[in-house]
Amino acid sequence: MPSLPSIRGRGAQQRPAPHITVPLSHYVVDCAVYVDGKRLPGRWTHTDAVKEVRKRKDGFVWIGLHEPDAEQIQGIAETFGLHELAVEDAVHAHQRPKLERYDNTLFMVFKTVRYVTNESPDTANEIVESGEIMVFLGKDFVITVRHGNHSGLSKLRHVLEEDPERLEIGPSAVMHAIADQVVDNYLEVTDHIEDDIDRMEERVFAPRSEVSAEQIYMFKREVVELRRAVMPLANPLRRLAEGYTPLIPEEVRAFFRDVDDHLTEVSERVTAFDELLTTLVDATLAKITLQQNTDMRKITSWVAIISVPTMVVGVYGMNFDYMPELKWKFGYPLVMSLVLIACLTLYRILRRNRWL
């Protein structure tokens, strides 16, 4: 996707930042101050970082958190004035993609997905692993809260730091980059799922295939999980692109529209996956029904053949003194011959009618 355009510097002089040696907590992945698109040296606590930015009246703070609890995030929430409802959502996770505005702060939820590689789609128990990224966006800060081990933002941070012109735009550039990465991951996952479904389709319509309806239902369940991540995100992206808040400048809105276009493509593909899997389920059930009918015809045919000797043996098994050919020495060979001829005749008739 295209990068954000460059913006001329604001004229702020970069002053040497204090080198704070306070170690980052295990739930704080990174805390950095950016001025004129460049990261100030040193390690920062959230309080010192926001003081530096507001003293300069320029730049912004980017704090990355990973699965913090309520107590751990409380200090950051108080420092940046985060709304308690948004903080609660960020801590407990399991939220649908959404966009909310609290005073001068935006709170946005992204559902992240990762394709789980399996030896074969026919034996897979999971193909989509989901996580979440929550973003708090203010005038001079952006706070990201991650849930899940696959949705890291370290690489994205490094990419942005190598492009100061994008970071110079402000926190909205970080939110756009996150949205861009999330939707790109959607596209990657849908590519993998499409390959799996194509292979499954070939096997379903192949003669004597062994694909079970349960395996297709598993794929439908995973596609539904992907749908839950993709579909609700469309409205928040559209609102950001249409000027929902002044925190997103006009120059960034056009790039949110580009992300929304890619999300629309993903949505259409996910809908097509769901419809195709429904068709595969119907085809599999039809094949199972056809196979059962074939088996029942074969069973019925053999029962009909076996009923001939059973009937004859049953008749001659009755204890009567006067029965035809009972005392004749050729009676047994005659009866057995007649039974064999009758069975062979039935077999040929049933075989000709494709019951056997």
C-alpha cells in the first residue's frame, strides 16, 4: 500500500533527551517519544515521556503494551486521561472491532488473525488464530494494547522509524499503519484459506473421495471466525476516512479509504468462501446419501439371492413324511442345481440393473 506523504517540519529544535535507566515492565513492550518524526534517544517512563512532549509542545508518545491487567494499566490511564470504559475493554479483550470517541481520545479495536499451518487441511483442527489490538489515540499520544502472541508491532515500529516523514504527521500515522498491517494480514490469511479450500474442493468432487462433512464444517467455523474479525471493521474505517474526528487529518483520511478498499476485497472473498463451503457441504452430504443408497441396493440384492436357498432349505426342513422327491436319490442334486440356477439368474439380473 502507498506510504503517507511527507510533511514539512514544524521547526521544533531537538533537545537532548534525558537518559532514564528505569527498565521497562514486562507488559510495557516499548515507550518512545517522537519529535519531527524521529525517536528521541533514551528509555522513558510514560510520565516522563508525556512531560517531555508537552513541554516541547511538539511530537507524540507511543506506548506499546502486551496483555496488561487493570492494575498495571491504571497509572497510564490516569496520566493520559483514558476513559474507564475503554480501559476496561482494553484489559478484558474479546471485543468486536469498533471505534469509539471519549472526549479528545479515540479508542479503536482491531481483531488480528494468523494462519495456522497444518500438514493437510483434511486433518486440521484450527486454521485461523485470532488476537486483538486496541489503540488509544490522542493529540500527542498513541497507546497500543495487544492480546495474543502473533500480533506484534515491533517490526511495524521499526519500519515507521525508518520513515520519519510518516511519523512527523503524528499519532494518526501510527493508527493508519496498524490498520494497514491488520488488513494486509487479512489478505494473507485469505490467500492461504483459498488454497486450502481449492484443494478440498478437488477432493470432494474426485471419485471415491474421503473428505468428511465434519472437516468442511470445521472450515466453515474458521471462516466464521475470520468473518467476525473482518466485517465489523468496515464501519470504523469508513468513519475515519470520512472525517469522523479532527484527530485524523485530511491527508491521512485518503489512506484510510485505501485500507477500507482492501478490507472490502477481503470481505467479498470471505463471503465467497462461506458460500463455497456451504456448496461443498451439500455436495458431500449428497455423495454420502448416494453411497448409502448404493450400499443399501447391494445389501438388498444379496438378501434376495440368499432368500432362494433359504426358502428351499426351509421347506425341506419341515418334518413331513410325504414330500416331493424326498426318497429319490437324485432329489438332492436336483434341488441344489435349481437353487444354484435361481441364484445365478438373480445375480445376473441385479448386475445388469447395476444393483451389484
